[in-house]
Amino acid sequence: MNSFNLDFFNAKNGEKTCRLNGKLFHSAYNPSKEAENFSVSQKITFTPSCIVLLEPALSYCAGFLRKQFPSATLIAVRFLQDFSNTDILWDKVLSFSEDGDFSQTLYSALGEEKLLSSLILDWPGSRNIFPETFQKVWQHIKKAVLTARDVLYTREKFSRRWFLNSAVFFNYGRNFYSLKKTAKDVVVTASGPSLHSSIPLIKQHRTSFFLMAVSSSLSVLLSSGIVPDMVVSTDGGFWAEKHLFFNSDTMEKLKNTVFALSDECRCPKNILENHKILPLIYPSSIGEKICSQCRMEESFPALRNGTVSGTAAALALAISSRKVYFCGLDLAAADGFQHTQPNMLEKNAGSGDFRLNTKEKRQTAARFSSGQSLEIYRRWFKSQGEIFCRQLFRVSESGIFSESLEPVKDISWNEISFDAAPSAVEFEKQDNFNKKDLKKIFLEALNDDSLRKELFPLEAVLLEREKDEDKINDLKIEIQKKKSEIEKKLRRLFDE
């Protein structure tokens, strides 16, 4: 695969062609005709959003593919940089390296909708020259497609719930705040087992930093007498709400704590009604549309992420110009408890333990079932940019973790030097949020075709792919049926 093995020469028709170690990338007679025949031979039964071609070499087929699929985005995957002078013929160019995680690169570049409606092709000459490389690339592609499938099915399962959660959020929220950027260090707590070792040190240095708790770690902090400055919750699922259920005495202790909540998250109504809320709004989401129409001018843009820890990390980096230290970010399966105790979900799960279904059996199952999702979360932290990794550190008492997040650095508490006189963090109440037309806005959003991908992601992907008119009509009927069910729930909510 080294460039000095490449031999460029003219084909019989005068066009440039090339070979590597005697094997041809393109025809030695008529490369353009070969590319045209390849392109027109692609007979598919769906409408692709993207055409992805693995190492197209001199890219003769780009023009023919664009002619055959005029609405598709053309993407080349390069194994060699020697053909980069033809990259201009493609809408996007990705590079494959055996040292990197190409599945993450592909997924990040396309997203789940485009990835699941893409046509991915081998360029025959390149496949003949690099058979082992092609095999590895297809393994990465399979991994990316499976990730996209899982994410899409998760969105399909939860999207309507998130929409209704958003309606609850805006309907019951009373005290929306905005946050000014601070020059104070931030400590963020997740609920991994290593958090336990950091608790005494968090207490010791408590006045030296802004303390942000991922919701699953809140019970741990409170049980140790530590009250965070902010609690972050983004999960829209039923069980996520359990992390925020506390008695009135505990909630009184949290009266000055700000709850940074995505509008899609599941949250007890008493928190929405009685506590300070920093709205976390995802770009190009239904929540952003609602904020715009209700004149909420200073919602905080949130980073959509598979784990709340990723969103919390991005939030901490956005609000602070100093260092961010993350405790309990193990992202690794552990023997015994998977979270530092007490944990609200463990408390609920433990109530069902008995002689034939023991705690040990449950914990072992949890350990092995979490492996795939934890790997996805680790890959996300590893793939962030230079500024992210320069400003954010993972910390524990020892500075040692079983799974690396490099280039994110692992440090111990004795390596941290906090500012002796940290600046205050300022919050400002928003009094301009207009709820007058909230019901109307949500009903209009439900019927806005531009938001179809948000509410009905699976059907939206299938509609874009589908060519058969009968199947298209069946999908539209299914969407309308689901819309009617959501509308009934919205009317009940706003008419309570």
C-alpha cells in the first residue's frame, strides 16, 4: 500500500490508469467505460441517501454514480492518499486507517438515518488489490450499521415519550434560569464505583469548585452530606426519574441547587414546579422550536449523547474556562455493584432479590449485559477533540482506572491545584417565558412534517427509502395513527 509501488500510465483510449504491484485499479483499455458499466449495473430496490464507495482510486465512477443517483450524497473511503487529487469529485471523503475506529468515523459522518439508507459499494479493482483491508473495512461498516440500528430503534421506542416529557417540562416548569460562564474549576460526579474513593476529598475541597452531579450520583453525595451546585439529568426513561425522588426534607436541602434538565428528560413534577431549572435544549429539536416560539431566549444548547456523562462533560466545559475533573467515570464493568452505593436503581432492584433469584445473580447479569454500551461511551470520550482532552481530566484517589479513555488523562487528587479564591457562578432568572399558547404550539409541532424524523424516526427512514406507492401509503397511515394517540395525551395533559 506504499505510494512508491504505484504505477501510473495511459490506458489504450488515452485516459490515465494505474496499478499496484502489477494489479490494476482500472481498466488498461477504457477506464471510463468500465466505470459506467459498474455504475449502471447497480440495481437496487430503495432510494439511497448516500452512495459510499470504498477506495475509488482515480474516481472515474463518481460522475456516473451522480448521474444515476442525483439526490444521493457521494462519499469516497480512501485507503491511499495518492488519489487525493480526485477528492473534489466527491461530496465527502473519509480515510480508513487500521489503527483507528472507522466504525465511529463512519457513524459520526453519516448519522443513523443516512447510514441505514446508504448504498455501500466496493470498487472492484481496489478490492482485488486489498482483499484483507476490505475485509477489515466491512467489519467496521457492520459495527457502524448495528450501532445505527440500535440507536434508531431506541429513538423509535422513546421519541414519542420524549415529546410528551417535553410537554410536561414546559407545562410544569416554573423557575427557568440561564447560566453565565465562570472562571471556576468544575468537579463532575458520575456513579461509577471509583466515586466512593473521591467522596472524602470532595468534602475536603468542597468550597474550591463548582460541583455538578450526574443524577445517578446524587444519592451518593447526599448520603455523605454533600449538596451539589447542579444536578444534570437527560434520560427520558421511566427509571431515570427514580434518581430524583426524595422526601421533602432532602428536597429542602437542595433548594439552592440548580437542576440542569433536558426538556426530554423524565423528572418529578415537584422539581419542575419548585426548583431552579437550567433548560438543556438539543439543537434542531422539538424543544428548540418550543423555546423559540415561547420566547425563551437563553436556553442552554446541549450535546445529544448516548450517556448523560457525555452531556454533563460538554456542559461543564461550556460553562467554565478552567479545568473540569470527572469523578466516578469508570465506564467499565465491575465485580459486585456497578455503581457506588447508595444507588436508587439498586435499591429498587434489590427489593426483588430472593433465594432463587439472588443479588449475586442479578449483579453478574448486569455486569455482562452492560459491556457493549460501555464500549460505545468509552469510544465517544476517546474521540473528542484537543480542547476537550486538554481541559477535562478523569480523577480518583489513586488515578488508576481499569479502562483507559486516552487521550483523556487519568489523575489522582493530589495532582490537582484548585484556585484559592474561586469566582462565583451566576444564575439569572428568566421571566419572559410565555406559556399562553403552549398547548397550541405542541399540537402544531405534532403535525409539522419537518419534525417527522424527530417523532417517527423509523417510519421517516423507511419513507425516504421506499419506492412502492402502496407501502408509502401504509407508512403514512401508521404515522397518522400514532399522531392521534399522542394528540389525545397532549390534550389531557394541558387540560388537567
